[in-house]
Amino acid sequence: MTAATSHKALIWKVFGILSVITAVEVFLGITKPAFLHTVYLAGTNLLNIIFLVLTLVKAYYIAWFFMHLADEKKGLRRAIVWTVFFLILYLATLLLLEGDYLRGIEINYTKWNY
Amino acid sequence: MEANDAATQTTGSWSGGNKPLGASYGKMMMWFFIMSDALTFSGFLGAYGLMRFKFLDTWPIADEVFTHIPFIHGDYPMYYVAFMTFVLIFSSVTMVLAVDAGHHLKKGKVIFYMLLTIIGGIIFLGSQAWEWSHFIGGDKGAIQLNDGKIIQFIDAKGHQVKLEDFAAAKTDQRVRHTSSKGIWNVSEPALPPVSLEQVITGFKAHPDLQLRLEKIDSKTKEKLLVPHQDAGSYLANAKRVVIGANLEVNEYGKTLFGDFFFFITGFHGFHVFSGILINIIIFFNVIIGTYERRGHYEMVEKVALYWHFVDLVWVFVFTFFYLV
């Protein structure tokens, strides 16, 4: 506990990183550059993938440095992060694939010309 | 406590007394709770993702829905929710600073930072209440067709037009039924400010107006427009005027959009609310010196875990509701 000042410096650094990422997200969300927004990859557009990656980076910084997972033992950290991460990944993959399938069905039965 | 553990600890890995994960009971339980809560939230967000993917071509565009800042007129997409995000992140920072001060047993600093955290939480919750009330109250208004689709009105410049701005003057004498007026003991919800007939007549009198459908053109990412001369067949199917949002219908588009918005941001807001309550309890415990006498501020760490988790969830809610 002698590293009082260095810990505080780390907190402010993480705050800076989170703020910058949020600012970038908001900027991209408002401008929606066409070269990102209309290029498709893995079932969605490039812009959404950037948002997802930035969100995961933010989640990493919050969990590791605000929730102090970085200071926990490796076993505890993995028990928490891997469990949640892989369960959610599995759930999200199945639900999104299913949603995409439902879209293919639904789109045939929706009319837009009256 | 540590001395106590050392006294009871016997030799050998399986003799008990070991702490293989190096975390106290209370902290572990908080982590267990957070994990289960994270899975609950991911279930909600997953269901949202399912429906979002199903109605990918007709989902409301967030930038067109959340466009307001308190006390300022005009269209400013996203700035206010960005401010809310920033407030919540900053309250997380003050919380972790309180934990840091707790490690050094600096009671005054713990009190100060926890107070800032509570204030940040209250600002966030107030902002969310404002956003909800604006979402519920509505903005420009729309028409719902018989099959449930929402039709909005667009002027020549491509901006959405408020129904009252072009609707024809009131011709009928229709007033709201209350239990004391009209049919005896029968009441009804408030009437929209303009009737369907007024809107349709007004639309026909303004040839520069067009209709906007929910359907999004996948190339331009804009919603499809119906030119004025083709609008008649759409308006012939009109059912009612929709202003604002509730669980059954909303003027922004898909009903599910409003439902998920209310449910997920509401569930998160409830977490923020309970987080503030817990923070206040611990705040007063710090003031009366409970943890100073106990010799450590681990309780502050535990509520901090919860508070950071609420922030963590908001990061995802922000992305999936406002950005993508």
C-alpha cells in the first residue's frame, strides 16, 4: 500500500482512456462515415464492429482497473471473466443467428406498397 | 482477522483454512451476484438483439429518436446520452478513488469521494428520467396504419414535421369522454391534439409533404419516402394518430423498440437507484466511523464493485441502444 500516488495516477489514466473512447464512439455515431457504415462484415457493418470492439475495450478497463480484477488472483479472475464471457458469447451467437433467420422469414410477409 | 485465520490454519492443502482465491467471503459473494446479474442483463440484451436482427430493416434509427438536450431547442442527436455516459463513468472514478482512500484509512477522503459518487448517480438518474419523459411525451407525432406500421411526415427539406404544424383546423365537435360527461360513467384516455381527419386533410393541403416509412434502404441507410401523389393509398389505411410512446405503440416505429427501451433502461435505472441507496447507507456508515473501528474499508470496496458493474452494464446499453 505504499504506492498510493501511483494508484491514483492509474485511475486518472483509465478515466482518460474511457473518456476518449466514449468521445470517439459519439463522434462516429453522429457522423456515421459511409466507408464504415456501408461496408459489411460478419453479418453487420464495419461501424457496428468498431463500436463492439470499443465497448469491449471499455469493459476491460472498467473490470480490470476499477473493479480491481487486475489485482485478483488469476484463478478468481478467470472464474469470473471466462464464465461470463463465454456464456454470453454463446447466448448472443445463437440468438443473433436465430434473429437473422427470422428476418429471412418475416421479410417475405411484410408489404410496403399499398 | 488475518491473525485469527493463521491461528486456525493447519498444514496440508486439504485441511481447510486455505484461501485459494485470495478473496474474502463477502467480496466473493458480490462477484457471484454480479456474474448472475450480468447474465440476466445479457439475457435481456440478447432478446433485444434477436428482435433487432429480425426487424433489421425496420428498426427505428436512434439518432432520429433521441435528439434533445434539456433547455435547448433543435436536433442534437446523442449529445445528451453521451453526457449521461460521461457522468456515470466519472462517478465510477470517484468511487474507485474512495476505495483507494479506504486502503489508506483516510476517512475524510472516503466521505468526500463517496459523496461525489452519490451525486453523480443522482444526476444520471435524473437525466434518465428526463429522457424517459421526453420519449413518452413524444416529439413530432405519427400515424399508425391498420397493420401497425408507423408513418411519419417529412417536408421538402427532409426534416420531420410536427402533426400540429400542418393539420387542418378542427371541424368536428368531438371532446374527451369523462365519466361525468358524454355516455354515463364511460371514460376514455386523453384525445390526441389533432384527429386523424385533421392530419389527412392537412396533408392533402400541403403538396410539399411526403410520407416516411419504417423501412430502411440498406444502401443509403435512410428510411424510404413516399412521394405526395402516392400517399393516398397509405393514408386510406390509417388507423390513428400516435404521439409519444408507451408499451403498446410509439411514434418512432416498431412497438418492440419502445418495449425494450423501457424494459432494459428501466432495469438498469433500477440498478442505479439501488446502487445509490446502498452507497448512501455505506456513506453514513463511513461517517459514523463503523469501518474505521473495524480497521478496514472492505465494505466500501464491495459496494464499489456493484457500482462499477452498473457502469459496466451502461457501457453495453449505450452501445446497443444508441450507437449500433
